[in-house]
Amino acid sequence: MPGTATPDYRPGDKVRVLVDEPYATELAEGDIVTVIEQRTKVEQGEEVEVVAVSTNHGNRWLGLDVVEPFRDDYKPAEPDELIDAQFRALLESDEELTRWASDADTTLGAEDEKVPGQLTPEQFDGLTSLPGKENRFRATDYAGDVLDVYYAERECADHGRESAFVFDINDGDDVVVIPAGSVGPLIAFLLDRARFSKRPR
């Protein structure tokens, strides 16, 4: 489009892929990848702006028409003592809410050795990753290392299904498995540190 400025990507910028298998790559729509460099290439006698991106399958070249800037606009709320006090008063006014808050606090603050439900090798063998983008989270860093987090399930005689999250780096043989019921402390840790990292100077 005439008059439209060409995006200027720098190494380390994140871009979102807009289509499946762009430029004959293995990428899928919605993938977030990291820019390595941007340069001008000559294709069929015409100059074309392209970016090299780091993927799970190595570095790939993409045209600017199949990517868009990705920015994480998530901003955790700043702690507010007044709101916290009002929330505590609300919880304390109801016995069931008080019990729920106490259980949640115990679970989120539990130490690793006290968290129940660690998977046994037998349970791990029965886990199967579910298909679909909603059951997989993928992140690629500037060096091309890829973290995959899969949601997996197994049949369970007691409650029908048993689930867990499988953390894998670079399709390695060694993975970390966290039972779905024990993932609360990890979520609490990530949110707490994200909030802490955005504190004012």
C-alpha cells in the first residue's frame, strides 16, 4: 500500500505468524517467534524486505507480509492495601469463603515436598498429549531454544481421567511433568515475580 511504512524489526523483537506454513516453513498461524535480523533480498528482480526468525526447526526466512509485531500488553495490577483489606473483610464475613481462602493459601504456599499427587512412573507412562493448539504452549528464545508445554491425560480407574502438564525443551528426552492439581504453586510464583518485575523505581 503506497505510503505505508515498512516495519523495522530488530534482533530480539517478537512477531506473530499470520498464516499456516508461510514461505514453506513448518510454522503455524499464531506462533510467536523471535527476530534474528531483517534485511532486503532480491526476489525475481525486485527488492523484498524479509526477516530471519528463530524456530524449533532452525532459522527461517519470512516475508513481512506474513508476520506482525507481537507485544505482551499484560500489566499486573499494583498491590492496593485498601482493596486487599476490603477483600479480606468480604472473605471473613462468610465461613465457606474463609475456608476456601485458607485452602487456597495453603496450596499456593506449599513447598515441593509437601505438594500431594506427584506422578509415579506408571502414571507417566499412561499420559497422552491432547491434539490442538489449546493444549500446547510454545515459546522460542533469542538463541532458538524452544520450550513446549503440553496438556496430557491418562485414563484413571478412580476418577475417569488424570491430567498433567509436560514441560519439554528442544524436543529432549528429559521432561518435567507436573500433575494438573499441583500446578497452582507454579502459577502463583510466575504471577508474583511478573508483578514484582514491573514495580516502579
